[in-house]
Amino acid sequence: MKSSRQKGKLIHWQDERGFGFVRPDDGTSEIFLHISEFQNLHCRPKVGDIIYYKTIRKKGKLRAIRAAIATFKKLLKGLAI
């Protein structure tokens, strides 16, 4: 199942275990996010970060994939020549 890019806020993060949960901007249920799903990660995620992601359903539950922290997305866009 393909999904479009979504945006949400990281509301819980367990850095030592490498996972957390995103609250989608559209108000739907929280979505699981694993550290391995971040693309080009240059710093550790933290609660309050804005996350862009896609979703898949795995074992009956939604999870975030192909995630990016919004601040780095904007930074990289600004550095483009």
C-alpha cells in the first residue's frame, strides 16, 4: 500500500531504545516510528521535532517509514546551489 507524505510532531521518544511515536497533524492516532526509518539522519530525534513520513501497515498497525526531521529538510533545501 502506497501512502503520500505526511507530517506530524514527535510526542514520545525513547532514545536508548531507538523508537517513539508521532502525532499526525490530521489528528489521527499516534504512529510508531523506529530510528532505522529515518533517511539521512544527522542528529538524534527529540520530542517536539516535526517529522515528515510515509506509513505502512505492519501486523495490523500503522508505522512510519521514510522519515525525515523537518529542520534538516529545510536546511538541506537552503543549502542547494
